[in-house]
Amino acid sequence: MDFDNGRESSTPDRPAQRPSIVSNTPSVVQSLRTHSGNGVPFSVEFNPPRDEAGEARLWRAVREFERMHPAFVSMTYGAGGSTRDRTVRITGALAQETTLLPVAHLTAVGHSIAELRSLIGSYADSGICNVLVLRGDPPGDPLGEWAKHPRGVEYAEELVRIVRDLGDFHVGVASFPQGHHRSPDLDHDTHHLAAKLRAGAEYSITQMFFDVEHYLRLRDRVIAMDPIEGAKPIIPELMPITSLRTVARAEELSGRPVPADVVARLTRAAGTGPEEDRAAVRAEGIQIATEMAQRLTEEGAPCLHFITLNFAKATSEVLTNLGYGVSAAPLSA
């Protein structure tokens, strides 16, 4: 695999060709197919920590999830590449120091093609072959104007092709049950998803949502537009809400409002006192996530992907409700 061609700088003693050290690592799709546990496979998403205390918390969650045997774990990438170095380092550690299957996020925003090729090479050096390709959000304001890097790419479809052309990589992409906020309509959004899949993506992971019908209609749209690409796994992303503050966080992450009926359930749980009944809100949030996961399983979702915010407890409680038989109580909140 030649990663050095096209880099903005080169290291003289670094060979132009690297051996394929990732070819024996299973892909996400292979991991889903070989799942042998209870229920459908599940996976989790981590975020790069901001400091040493956050990194310690992340690793506690990593070890807790390692006992639960997720199909894969993903590590996000900050807007505009703001967490690039930390993301690469920790994702590499997940590959080298745990039994987990890591998926590295890679975003186009703020990077030249040469920088993107270098990042892909860094992941390959760590034995990572699974990459989730994203166009990415602008730094500072995720909903702000998106500007292409002058030597970068415009669309995630282009980045899919770059990654696939560089070697033995398995690529996933994002999908949007309610449509991407920059798409003029759902047909336009579905067209772009189908194009990313045709470019070589093997699966997609949805944006977070709170209405299962949105996921089902997304699946229907892709199959109707392209039955071949529509057969590829569309993995639903869930986030158990543990406080009213998490509602705002969910809306920030998804760019979509949490449905009124979900907000009403959480608000009732919060009570009418001077302070939010956090325990009741948390219990209701876990119940909502459980109900969604049960429905998604019944409807044939290939996997359940949980946003964890680097905590294991809420996800493990949902999994326990679903009958996954989580054997050990998580150490973190």
C-alpha cells in the first residue's frame, strides 16, 4: 500500500511501500455476520477525551465494554480535525492493546488530500482497516457554512474512493434517517447515500434518532433507489438519555429536535419540583432507548450502535433490559 505518494512532506527513511498489516483484521460486516451472542450484535461509540482525567474515564469504559464483546467500537473525530492526533493515538491503542475491533472516523473537512492520505497511513501503521468516512462538520458551528479545503474533497463519496484505493480497508459511511440538514429533500439525501455505497462503502451508521419510523423509511428509500446497495447494512445509532441536559446534547449532536412525545415523557419524569428528578429522568431515558432497540431488533436492524459519551452504565442497562446477559456491573456512571 503506497501512502506516501501525494503527501505534502515525506520522510527519507520511510519506505514508499508498506506491507499489508491490516488484511487479516475482520471488517465490520464480517464481525456482524459472525456474531454468536444473544440478540443482534451491538457496537459502541467513544469520543476522544480532552484531558488526562477524561482519558482515564474512557479507558475504564473501554475495559467494561471489552467484557461485553461488542461487534466493533468507533472513535469519533472532532469538527475540523480538532482532535486529530488524540483520535489517531487512542484508536491505535484500541487496536493494539485490546480485543476490540476499532473503527476510525475520518472527516474531509479542513484537510487536504495529502493530509487525509497521511492519516490513513497512520491508521494502517496501527493495524486498523476499518474506517468510517464522513464529510464532517465545520469547526465552531456544526450547522455553519461548509467550505471545501482548497486541496481537499467536496463530498464523502470522494473520500470513500480515496480510502478504498489505498489498500485493504473496509469503509463505512454516515446515513441520515431524517435527511442531512444540508440536503434540500429526502430524495437528494438518499441519492448521496446510494452514491457513497456505490463508491465502495460496505455499510452505513445512521445519525442519532428517536423515532424508529425514520429509520425504517430510510431503509425503504435506499432499497427503492438501488436494491443492490440497499442490501448493505444500515446500522441505527441510539443514545440513552440520562438527564434533561442530555436532550440538548442530543439535539446538538444530531442537528434535529428530539420528538415532542419523547420530550414530554422525560419532562413528566423530571417532575414539578425546583430541581429535576435525575433518577426518574434517567430511568425513563433508559426505557425509551430499550423500547427503540426492541422495535429495531424486531424490524431486522443488523446491529445496535450506542453513543456512550465514554460511560458504560447506561448502555449496559439497555443491553440488560434486552436480555444480553451483561454479567458484571459497570464501574463507571
